[in-house]
Amino acid sequence: MSSNAETVRNSVNRMIMRLTMPGSGKREGEFTAWGTAMLARLRRAAGAPPGENADIWEVTVGALPDELTGRDRERAELAVHTALTLFGIHQQGRSESVSEAGIGFGKAIRSAVAPDLANEAGVRRRFNALATAIEFTELSNHARGLIKLIRAAKGSSGFDYPRFAEELYLCQLSSEVSNRVRMGWGRDFYAYAKDSSDENENSEEGNPNE
């Protein structure tokens, strides 16, 4: 694993912990006033270039160590900016952090399908668009649409945002590395189709009316 990618992952992890720190003297589950305000700013900055919103640089640019420089830093800043602004969208209206260690992005997308099979075709179409995106901007736009679907789906889960940030950094290194990242998302997402098929077969075999 790239040491810079690991730096991105650790930086986003620390910043999410800071953003979702409970506020003192408030009702259980509420974040600090600073965290709540910053999450709102992050949501507003989603889809914009990293340099466009100076009011979030404290948590995007400021998340990374000073020794990370040059093109490596530019990639890292874009990955952190994208991951944290999408986290801001996903977190809206939730009292607990939607960053869940160990749950991959593909699995979270799959969870948006499970409660309502009627939306499977639409989610699959959006996921395939993400998987075939050529430019990073296109990839992040599709990711934003999918995260909105995850957020809206009944019973859907959060996912590992620090790991997601690391993957966004890796996607910028080369087409080969980017393809490996997307294949990982695909394995998690399309595992749903296999699980669903197995359940249907078992149901049919056990139906005495068949």
C-alpha cells in the first residue's frame, strides 16, 4: 500500500473523529457546534473543486501533514476533499457517524438495493457508470449520486470513509491501480446478485406447490 495513501486514510479518520465528537452539555448524540457547522459547509462544497471553498480548508487541506508536497499533495487534497464532502452529505440528519470501519463502498451501495428490489436496476446503472468513469471528476459525481441513494435507502448502512479516501487517492495514480480499486467495489456490489440468486433458488426448491 502506498505510504501516501495510508497518510490520506489516517488523516480522514482523525478528521471524521473530530467532526463527530459529541458536544459537551448537549443532548446525547449531538455533535459540537463547530462540527455541525463544518459538516454543513462540507455538504455545500460537494462537487466543487478543492480550491473553491476556503471555509473548509481547515479540515481538508489542514487534515494533511506539511511534509506531503507536490503532485502527491494535490492528489491527497483531492481525495480528502472528495471523501469529506461526501461524508458531509451522508451524515446529514444522523446523530451517529456514518463512517463504519470495515464496510466497503461497494457493500454500502449493495445495501441500498436490498430493502427495495424495485430500485435495483437504477442503482446498478449508476454503479456501472461509476465503474467506467474515465475522469476523476466524473467518478466523484457518480459517487455523490450513489451516496445520496445510500443515505435515502431504508436500513442502509454507512461505510468506511477513511478507506474510501485512500481508494480515491489510489484511483489517481494510474489506470491499472484505479481498475483494481473499482474491481474491489464491484466484488462487494455484485456479491448481492449472487446472494439474491441463491436465496431465490432455495425458496423455489422448498416450495411444495412447485
